[in-house]
Amino acid sequence: MRGRLTRGGAAADEYTFEDVSVVMGTYNEEEAIGTVLSDVEEVTDGKAEVVCVDGSSDRTPEIAREHGATVIEQEPRGYGVAVREAILAPDRPVVVTTDCDDTYPMEQLPEFLALVNEGYDVVSGDRLYHGADAMPAFNRSGNHAFAALASVLMGTRVHDTTTGMRAYRREVVESIEWTENTGLSAELLIRPLLRGYDVREHPIEYRERAGETKLDPIKGGAAIAKSIVKVCLEERVR
């Protein structure tokens, strides 16, 4: 299957959804957060822990708590600050990141967990494999460009550097110092890959988002490209 970056091995333990934390940064996503959390609950039979790091001014945190999520409130300081807090907050052995805008397929969570149980340290959702038709054309072109840039700098072919849906073994997220904000999604793939962790890109469906995007495509894109270059160079000279 496309996107397999390393060989992988047999997992020492079989994780279940009781070992999984699904985490996300949330900011004014009241239109979609309930659907996302309901999907997580249905797919995992209510066994996965959900953690939201929230800086909203709308009903997002209230809705999240109604669905049983743990909500950590912080002042809005950007995507990476929230997600970094989210991935480090829980203590379960498998951490899954997602966005709260209903673009990512929670029904594929069992596939991600199965790949972790096969021995992968990071399972990264590849939105572009199926075309990502629901993604605006400008964003889609930008994501292809980010992947091309990262591939050249790393010397390893990757297909989707900025996906928000990934599964990590806890030791991966705890062993690396995460430094980026807007570009954290790319950093979360690049640093593990260049440090020799077993990383698998796995095709996922991508849906049209619910609610308004918070990222300026021009300024955000420039920040992501800068992060990719910075992180790749830092890892090359470690």
C-alpha cells in the first residue's frame, strides 16, 4: 500500500481503545465539535479518552464537556500551542490527534490502532491519496508543495506533511521537544521520521469542513514552509 516508509515490526502488546487518547485543539468549533465527539464515542464504544485544549469564546467547551471530554482551557495562542498541550496532557500509551471541524474520518480509528499494534510508532493520515476533493484547490496545491519540499529536504518521500490526523506511541511525543506553532503538524511528522521511528502514511478520506477556517492560507502557508525548512535543517545537524 502506498506510503509505507519503514518496515515495521510485531508489536509487543495489543492496544485497545482503552489505551487511546484522542486529542485536539479547539477554537470556536461549536458547529462541528459535537459531531466529531459523537463519532469518536461511537467508533470506540466510549472507551477512548478525549482531550480538548480550548481557547473558544463560543459554546465549544460546553459541548465538549457534555460529550464527556476533558477540556483544558487556555488563552488562544495558535494551533501548535494548543495541540502540543493536547498531546502531552493524557497518559494513555497511544495518542491520536485530530481536528475538531469534522474533516477527518473517525471511522478509520480502528485502522490506525491496528497499524500501531503492527509495530508502527507513528501512523499519519494521508488526505491526498484519494484526491482530497473537499479541500479547496489552493490548499490542496499548497499541501502537495509542502510534501515535495519536505521530501527533498529529508531525502524520504512523504505525501501529506500537514494532516491533522495521526496516531503516536506515547514515548514518541514525550521524547521530542516540539517547537513550532502554525507548522506543528509538519514537525510532528518530520522529527519522528528523521529520528528513525517507524512511520506509516495511511490513506484517509477527507471531508468538507464545518464552520469557518481560522488559518490565513497565505500567511499560514508561508509559516508552514518556513517550519518545514527549519525543522529539517535542525534534525539534519543533530
